[in-house]
Amino acid sequence: MCEFVSWIEKDGRCYFLTSADLASKRGKQLIKYCENDDDLVGHGAIRWFYGEFKGGQDRECTDFSSPNNFPREIVTAMLEGKFRGMGLPLAALNRTARAKYEEIEQPALAKYKETRQLALAKYEEIEQLAWAKYKEIEQPVLAKYEEIEQLAWAKYEETRQPAWAKYEEIEQLALAKYKEIRQLAWAKYEEIEQLAWAKYEEIQQPAWAKYEEIEQPALAKYEEIQQPAWAKYEEIRQPALAKYKEIQQPAWAKYEEIEQPALAKYEEIRHRIFWDIFKDRANRIEAWRI
């Protein structure tokens, strides 16, 4: 993910986005296109905004200790407050100004967290009751399914294991014979190895076919028992899950209805405070007093 500030250098021009760009018609389309606000400061967003152009050099820098780390156009945009709402280069503030910023920002953050916690507690209270109800229905059904499935699997394994052991007994003898011939005939390896391998397959393939002749009906029998048991489990579980979601989703929507405006308010406060403080050159570190 790209960081603030990002820009693209191409043909002697510096491409980047400002808050005014995001507020424009094209910018609103970009916000809808990106979905995630974090992507709005990235190179992909810049390219999309300027017509999805190709090429150029992607650049980004998060070191705000000096304006020398950025192109002249970005420095000018920062000094003019054109990045409001997009990033907070706190390192550009001096110690006194930083303290002034935190004096307002910290209570705003505390207020947001308080609102979020109350809303989250309410959501969790509703969600946990709904989940407990779902589990109350789902767990006995799952236990019943597992009881049936495990018995069916045990029956399948009871049939399959002797068949597999018989196959391995034949296959291992055939493989040992193959290795014996191959090792003795290493000098004439290719000539004899092919014959030996053919001999191995002559024994192994019928043995595998015999194994599958026993194993496949046993597997079919297992599935004959397992699949209706699973269908029965799903028949009960799915309505229970739907009932859980019927309660959980409105509760989550209610949480977001409270939390999102609170977060937006906090973000608005801290961005406004920072850029209001930053525009006064006396609040900036020495390098940014230009």
C-alpha cells in the first residue's frame, strides 16, 4: 500500500492528488472506484485520476523532516494546505505545536473510543446471544452427524485397510524385484531397466486394480451414509445460521451507524487541527519555515 505523500514523475511533470482533486467530479468518481480511503493516496489512484496514463516513475516519501525530500510542487501544496484530509505530516511540526495538536487531538480520540466501545459492547451483547442460540441448535446436530460419519468412516477403513495392505505386499515385492534387476544391470541400465519397469507395472497395475475393486465400493458405501447425514446437518444448520445473521447483521449495522460518524468526526477534527496549526510558519520545524 502506498503512503502519504505519493507522486508520479513523468515527462518533467509531477503528478499527485490534492483534497480539491478528491472533491471534484472526477475525484468523487475516484473515491467510488477505490472503495478504500487508504488507496486514495496511492499511485493507482493518481494514474486513474489523470486518465490511467502509462509509464512514469512512482515516488513516495514519509520523511517530513525536510522539504528537500519532496518535489517543489508538493512542498508548495503542503504550505498552501492542499492536503487537508489526506495525511498528517506531524514530523513537520515543532515540539510546541505538536503539543498543541495533541492537546486537542487526544480528547477527540478518547471521545471516539468511548463512543465506539459503547456501541461495540451493545453489538457484542446482541451478537453473542444470537451466536449462543445458533450453537445451541447446531452443536447437537453436528454431534449426531459426526457420530454417523465416524461409524461410516470406520466401516470404510475396515474394508480398505486389508485391501491396501494386500496391495502394498504385492507392490513392494514387485518394486524390490525391479530394484534388484536394475541394480544388477546398472551397466546396461536403460536396456534392462525398461523391461524391469514393465515387469513391475505388470504386477503393480493388477494389484492396484484389485485394491480399487475393493476400495471403491467401500468408499461409495461410506458416501451413501455420510452424504445424507451431512444434508440433514445442513438442513438444520442453515436456518439456524440464517436466524443468527438476521439478528447479527442489523446489530452490526447499528454499531456502524454510531461508530462511523464518530470516526469521521475524529478524523475531521485531527486533520483540521493539524493543517490549521501547520499553516502558521512559527509552528513548523526550522526546515519548513519557508
